[in-house]
Amino acid sequence: MKIDQGQEPDYDVVKITYVGFVDPYAVEGMLVLTADNGKEFHMRAFSGEVAKHISSFSEENNNSVPTIYKMVEEICEENELMLVKVKIYESGEVLRANLYFTGKKDLVLRNYRASDGLALATFYKIPILVRKNLLKEKMEA
């Protein structure tokens, strides 16, 4: 898999169109990923803390960046790497993310938590790709 290859036919680029919580105590996060064609993927079962980070990164409020994200940023800077895209896919019953870096050499980190991948993609404002079979027609309530 080459990092700079064209978009794969089984993935769509999505944007985060909603971030919130499943419960009133903000323990469990949820978000909606929407493709250009209007299809959506609703994701939940990740920590409310990560949902808060995604929300703050979306609002350009990077003043309170958690240490782990700063660490990733510093590692990238020291190794002249840049995160360029995140791919979300299903692996059994769980969602996973592949993180694509480029720089002196290309690097793909595979099988990471999808919520962390989405948080990093939001922080760096890079493309998020989701496997097309996860996207569904928008449902009106």
C-alpha cells in the first residue's frame, strides 16, 4: 500500500458532523461521520474524554492539547514525519484505524483504536477515510 496512491474504491472520505455523548454523564462518546454523498456512519462505544478532545480540536481550541497528542506531535517533528490520513475499518466486532505518515520515509501504523485515530485526524485536520460498507443512508427521526 503506497501512501500517496489515489483513493481506494472501497473507502469514502468523511467529515465529523456531530460529536456528543450517549449518556448524561459524558462517559461514553458518540459521533457521526458523513460522506459527501450524504451517507453516514454513527460511531459510539468510546470514551467521553476522547469525544471531548475531538470536539475541542474541531473548534480550533488547541490550547489544552492532552500530553499524548503532544507526544505524537513531537515524535513526528523529531523524525520529520507528518500524519496525512486516517482509515477507519471494522476488525471483527471492533473499529480500528490505520494511521498513514509520510516524510523521510512512509510509515503505516496499523490496527489502532478508531477513536484515537479520529482524534488525531481532527487535531491535524487531515482526511478521514471510512470503509464504504460502514456508511448507511441518513435516517430521519
